[in-house]
Amino acid sequence: MRQPRLFVVDDNPEIGELIQDIALPLDLEPVIITNSTEFKSQWLANKPDILVLDMVMPNMDGFDLIQWLAQITCDVPIILISGREELYAKAASKVGRTKGLNIPYVLSKPFSVIEMETALKDALKMSLTDTVCSFGA
């Protein structure tokens, strides 16, 4: 059986590396993605089991990506993170949940190692149930 795959989508590579350091001891396979275009192509090629998504990024931000994820009917656990726009992240979380997305955590940067570790452990438990991502309805 393969390791559960974790996508970390953040335009700051240092955040990606930090989350990678937290994820590896949890036996997750982290994939660090720094832009929305790469995220979409990676998603279509190698769907993750867990997603950590930064809300504020260039080009297509986290809210746009949440809309896209809702369109493809995905129930992968999503952990939202934001360094500036906490209200924006919470609003996006609410919209995502209303559209059927599984968003168990919204974390503010800087987050603690314990906060992220707890979120990843909980998301991992959720992802061990059937995860479905498909196009169309």
C-alpha cells in the first residue's frame, strides 16, 4: 500500500518545507506545490489524500481553488492556512463546506508545529475512509 499523499500548496517554499518536516514522521508523502497552475495539473495526475492550501497566492488564490475543487466533487480533507486574511480564509471555508468540501481546519500563520501535526493526523484519519474525486455530477 502506498503512503498517503499530502499536497502542500503555498507560494512560500519555506512553509512547504516546514509542513513537509511535520508530515514525514507521520508517514505522509508530501508534495510541495508553489502555484495554482502546477496544483491543478498535479491534482489531475496524482490526486492527494490530504490537502494543505494557502489562501493568499498570486494568480489564482485559495478561494478560486476551493471553487474549482467543489466543481470536481472532491471530499479530500482540506486544511486551509492563511498569514493575512483570516476572515477571508474562514469565509472560504464556509463556502467550501456549503458546496460539500471537507474542510476540518483553518489555521492562521504562524501556526505551531503541534497545531499542524494535529490537523494532519485528523485529516489522515478522515482520508482513510473512502475518498472520492470525480469530474461532473
